Amino acid sequence: MMEAVVCASHGAMGSLLWKLGALLSDEYRLLTRVKAEIMFLKDELESMHAFLKKMSEVEDPDEQSNRWMKEVRELSYDIEDIIDSFMFSLGCESNSKPRGFKGFVGRCLSLFTDAMTRHWIAKKIQHLKVHVIEASNRRQRYKVEDAFPRLSRISIDPRLPAFYTETTRLVGIDGPRDKLIKLLTEGHGTVAQLNVVSIVGFGGLGKTTLANEVYRKLEGQFDYRAFVSMSQKPDMKKILRNILYQYSCREFGSNESWDEQQLINTIRHFLKDKRYFIVIDDIWSTSAWRTIRCAFPENNCSSRILTTTRIMAVAKYCCSPHHDQVYELNPLGATHSKSLFFKRTFGSEDMCPLHLKEVSNRILKKCSGLPLAIITIASLLATKSRTKEEWEKVWKSIGSVLEKDTEMEEMKKILTLSYNDLPYHLKTCLLYLSMFPEDYEIKRDRLVRRWIAEGFITTEGGQDMEEIGECYFNDLINRSMIQPVGIQYDGRADACRVHDMILEFIASKSVEENFVTLCGDQNHKSVPQGKVRRLSLNYYARDDIMVPTNMIVSNVRTLTTFGHSENMPCLSNFQLLRVLDLENRVVLEYNYLKDIDKLSHLRYLRLNSRRITALPEQIGELKNLQTLDLRWTRIQRLPESIVLLQRLTCLLVNSLELPEGIGNMQALREFSEIEINCHTSVSSLLELGSLTNLRILGLNWCIIDTNYAMKTYAENLVTSLCKLGTLNLRSIQIQSCHRCSLDFLQDSWSPPPRHLQKFDMSIDYYFPRIPNWMESLDYLTYLDIYLSPVHEESFRALGDLPSLLFLWISSSAVKPKEGVIISSNGFHCLKEFYFSCWEIGAGLTFEQGTMPMLEKLRVPFNAHGVCSLHGVLDFGIQHLSSLKHLQVEIVCHGARLKEVEALEEAVKNAASDLSDELSLEVRRWDEEEILKDGEHKLAEEEFDTYLES
């Protein structure tokens, strides 16, 4: 993979070198002496860049080296800012000029301005050259090269205490230990086969402690057992010798000269007829597992291997192909966290003084269930006086304590191990998350687009930037550095959170490297000296934040605000911004954006304020803008200049009218949600079909059937959809206003959008049957459709879609009323099925073998007239072999309480026959409509009338 254009370790060096190379091309007509000086700059900076890379490999460089690296990073940012301004000013001159006398005058002025720009850049380059030479001389003068490779200090393995922790001091370990023992002893296949189980989780969760407990419980059941620990850079010969030594030092003590192959052969021969149990702790790579796995033979003696790792991909690889043998270790719950904390600090929770309970709970919240964090902070508090003031100091300064206090050294080592294992690009993306407040839910797509705007993601060979960004996001989850939130039907996380301890760690790193400056954060004070590159203002934490007057903000590339203050800095101070993300809810007003046109470098703009009702017309001046997110504003129409944003790839709005000239925005990849109404230009509706790069489209159809022009609008929309469907369209969401029909989409989408992956309806309209074009969507994974009535034929058609993972059918009726049987012939990949219908009749029945991969199911039942169930409800749920979550909605309208309760009992009885791990949720709808004792049941005709309405 190519190096990231911008990264925390190297600053903007990668991006800068590329731009200097571009400036030397014939496209930019530079003065000869300027070209020579740029060539000198480029050569010198390339040398510095190579040296920066070397220095970044040193785990603990000395202070002198750190200072030089910081100087070079800052220099790279300064030079890139100047080069960007120059390239932007020259880029503007290429805009077409009018003809005639006005055009002649314009071209003359342009030439004059052009000459001035080139002389300006010549002076700037000379000035920068001096700084580069100074930095280079300083490196030689102070012999920075001598700083590496430094001898690594001898340190104690942070895992060592886990081997000797007394069982009586452990908390919350019984459940995980018993589950692991069950996985090891039962496993997969025959009992005699070798069974590998993996524990995965973030550093400090207690993986080693848990593995050691399992080892203690099971070791007596095996002929041979061994417990060995790996590392990031494992010494394989030492580890293999250790496996032999744990059996007999005397017998295998003369193997110091053996190579890896001899050691592996000896272990295999020794274990070939033995029932063995091996624990391999802390594996960091698949290559390390491949090597050590060779030592363990498949001997049909019921042998077992237990591994631990921080990386999900490694855990799955160890167990492959049996991924259900991966045990994901979770943080401690609130009860166990309290128990562990108070046990370590006072002996028990009962011994905690009343005045320390509240601050103890706040400290525990910071630990977020991480056992190592709880134990470490408890040990630190043991050295403090038991006063509320002293403990609050610890709570408020956990970030700085992590850096300085010797009691926190073990915690810092664990975090540093995981951080150092990340490649450059992931370190940069992780540090960037320090811009967000504690416990903040960070949406995946928002984060990836910001990474792109920052220049953290680069591509080669036509790769898609957003897809690469999502890979980075998934990799951080895979390495347990961030916590996934909202796992979707396809296994993707919709968002993430950062564990409080990791957030403290990366915030400290970011401030130290001047990567991010935080204002409002109580644990990490901003450093106002010097230039700030990325600024996060957290007014939620403190609304009296003032940007210090000695903080240089003119070079800020990213400004993110959370909350609002009267003292918010003016946008005109931030003319080098690439990212502007304003989350102010209801206070920020339109006037704050009056200088938006001055932000010529802006690539990402997100506004979250209900007070903003319009955008300045000058928004069209932001030629570099890539993402514009206006969903959380009350903007009523887009300015006409919006179509001048020809680099815009993502436009997110809240049901705004399609702008005239939309065809100019050829870079658009995502456009939602636009409203099509009787005021929409017919020509712009046709232009929509010319957006060749469009992948995601959201529509709000607001033209009612009685409108005389409805046919024209429908025909033009279908024409555009047909074009988009043959190009890059992957996802479409259609909403509609009341009384708006989509009959025109029933059979008219031809040729069908064969690459469509998502079709989502949220609408007051039901298709009378499955549209013909939908049956040929081989790549469709997500379908939310309004369909009425629902027949068995409907399920047969949808069951043939080969890639379908998620299905939500909303209906007003099922035909016949006797019920619909879902056959076993389809839905081979379906993971989630939601069915909404008021007039459910006898409901759905699942045949043996249907939906073999289904994990989540939501179905409705009418309680009206079900007293005859006698606690038995058979709708074939027992045939859904993979089901994990069942949600039943009970429609209470017109039913008596005993009918509702009878149905609830029947549902629970049906679910109890399934797996112990099945999650059941039963909800009552229209609970207030349950008939009270003594009332007559609703007449059948009245009930039917209700359903129709």
C-alpha cells in the first residue's frame, strides 16, 4: 500500500513531495530560478522524509530526536500551506474568460496578477529554503543520527502478574471460564479431533488471566500441557524450546544449537501419541501462528489448543475454518467492575466511605470495565489519602497520570504495545479520533470522509478511497482499538466508540505531537504556544472556552466544534481549513457562515444547527469541496451556485428540491435526500441521469396522482433511473408524501439495475406484486419493500434473490387468511427478516430447512381470538436453526387481556424449545386498546374496518 499523503509521524511530507513534483511540470510556468530552488527543496525534503521514516521506527527516541522530528513535521505543513495557496491561485486563472473587450481586459489583469503570484511564490520559496537548510544543519550539528538505534531498556513483561494472580482475587471470571471449557471439551466434529479455541480482546481485558484459569482447571486431564507466551517479535526457537522444557529440562536440555525445524520435528514426535493441552498466549500475527502450529500433530487423542490475541483476524485464523470457536472477551459489567475496584481499594464495597462513593463511580466510568485499568487505578488510589478532594484530582487528571505516574506504567505499556503494532496510516487514523469527546458515537461514513479530506487515505491502481477508508475503520475494530457500534445485517459497524482509557492515551499522544489541540477537555490542557494544526472545541464540557490569544490559529487545517459559545472564533481566522465540522444543535446561526467563501481549501463541511435556514450564495466558491452535509439544518433551498462545486462527491440534504444544472456535478457519488415535487424542473430531473459516478441516491417523491404533469415527471424520473442503473448505482432509497403512487415503477425499470445492492422504501404506497425488474437483481443484499397483499408467490420470488441478507416486508394484508407457508427452497443467505402487517390472519409458517442462515426475526400476531391456543403456537420457528434474536409484536386492538396473555405464553413456550442463547423480545401494540373485563369483544366487521383504516 502507498504511504498516506498526510500522517501523524511524517506530517504533510508525503503530500508535499508530490506537489513539489507537480510544480516542476510544464503546467506551472515558473521562473527558472524558482524551479531550481524547488528542485533543491524537493531533494532536501526527500532526504529528511527518509530520515523521518527511520526515526519513526524507534520506539522511544530521545528528546533531541523528538524535537527535530517535530520541527520537520511543522516545516512540511508550513511549506504545503504555501504551495497549496500558490497552486490554487494559478488554478483559478484557468477558468474561462468572457470574449470581446471585457475579456481582453480580464486577460491583461490575469497576466499581471499571474506575474505577481509568481514573484510572490519566488520570495516565499527563498524564505522556506532558509528554514530547510537550518533544519538540515541542525540535524548534522547535534548529530541526531546518533540517537538510534537506542538500546532498549530491560523491562518486566506486563503479562507476568496474570500468571500468579490468586483465584480468590479474581472477579467475573467464572462465566467466561466455564464457556471456554465447554468450547474446548465439546468443540466441533468428533471429540477425538484436535480442537483450537481463541480468546480475543483488547489489551488489559484479562485474556492471559482467563487462559491461565482455564489451564489450571483442565491441566490434570491431559498427558502433556504447556503454557507459552509470544510477543510482537517472537523468538520462535526460544518458544519451541520452552514447550519442550515444560516437560523435562533434563531430557531436552541440550537443544540450544537446534534450528526451528529440528525443534518442531522433536515436538511432533514427542506429542504424536499423547493427549496434550497447549496455551499460546498473545499471538500478534498469522505468520507466527503458522510457524508454531506446525509443532502440534493431529493425533486423534482429543488434544486441545487455546490461544489469545488482540486481533480478531488472527483469532479467526487460528480456529479456521471453525470461526464459532472464537471467544470474544468483553469488559466487566457494572456489578463486577464495582466488586473488583472496591475489593482492591477497601477489601469490599461495604467498606467504602460514603463520601467516596460518588467519585468512585465516576472513576469506574472512566475504566469502562477494563480490569487492568480498574486494578491499576485502585493501586494508585491506595497511595493517596482517602479524601474526596484527592480522589477527584485523580479522576480529573487520569490522562496526565497515565503519562507520569509510575503506578500507571503497566497500563501505559499495554496500550503502547497495541499502538506500536499499528502501521503508520492506522496510527494516524486512530490519533484523529481524539478530536471527539468522551463516549461520543462516531459515525463510520462521517469519519471516513473526514479522513479522506485530511489526506490520510491514498490509492493506487484505481482503488476506491471510501472503500479503503472503511478497511482502515474495520482494521481498527479488528485490532480492538475501537469499539463497534450498531452492527448491521452485513456485519459492518455503523459507528464506533473509543474506550476511555484509549482515548486518554491517544489524546495525550496527539497533543504531544501537535497533531490535535483540544480545548475544553479537562484532562489534556491545550498547548497554545506555536501553530495549531487541528483544533477541537468542546463547548459541551465547558461553554466558557476562550481560544487563547497567543495560540496561532491561522494554520489550522481542521476545526471541529461541539456545542456553542458566544466566544466562538470567527471563520475568517481559519483560511487554510480543510475540514469544518460544526455541531451546535440549535444555537449557531446563518451569520456565522458569512466568510465561508474565504475557505478556498475546504474539502469537508458539515453543519448541525437547526438555526441555519440558508447557505450563502458564495458557497460555489469552494472549488475543492468534496463533502457537504446539511442534514441537520433547516435549509429550505440550495443556492444556485451549488452546481459549481465540481469536485463534490457527497451531498447530503434534508428533502431539498433538485437544483437546476445538477448535470454539472459529475463527481457526485452520493446524493440524498432530494425532493421531487411539482416545482422541480423537468430538465433537471433528466440531468440526474447524467451523473455517471452516482452510487447512492435518496429521493422523496411528492407528486400526487391527480397532478396533470405527473406522467411527465414519472417518465423523466424513470429515464434517469434507467441510465443510472446501467452505470454505478448501488443504492436507492425512495420516500413519498401522502397519496403519491409509484405505479410507474412497477414494470418500467428496464434494463434493470443489475448492480443494485440496496432498495429501501419508506412510503405511503404498496406494490401490488413484486416488480418484474426486481427478480433479476443478483447483487441485492438489502430490501425494504411495501407490498400488499403478500402471497406465497411473493416469498418464492424474493427467495430466489441469491445475495439477499436483509428483508423487511411491510404489508396491509396476507392472502390467504389461513396463512402463508415459506418454503425451504430460497433465502439461503438471509440474516435478518422483519415482517410488519396488521391483518396477519393465521400468519407465516416456516418450513423445515427454510432461511438456514437467519439470525434475527420480527413477526406480528393478532391477539384477537387466540384463546384456543392453550399455550401452543406452532409457526415453524423450530426450523430456523441459526436464529439468535426473536422479536414478536402482539397487536392488542380488540382483544381481551386473557387473549393477549395467552398469546404471550404461547410465544414464550415456542421460544423456550430453541437454543438457550436465543434472545426473545415481546412487545404489545395498541396496549391501551385491550378490552377490559365485562366489555364485549369488538364486532368482526368493526375490527375489519379498523384494519382497513
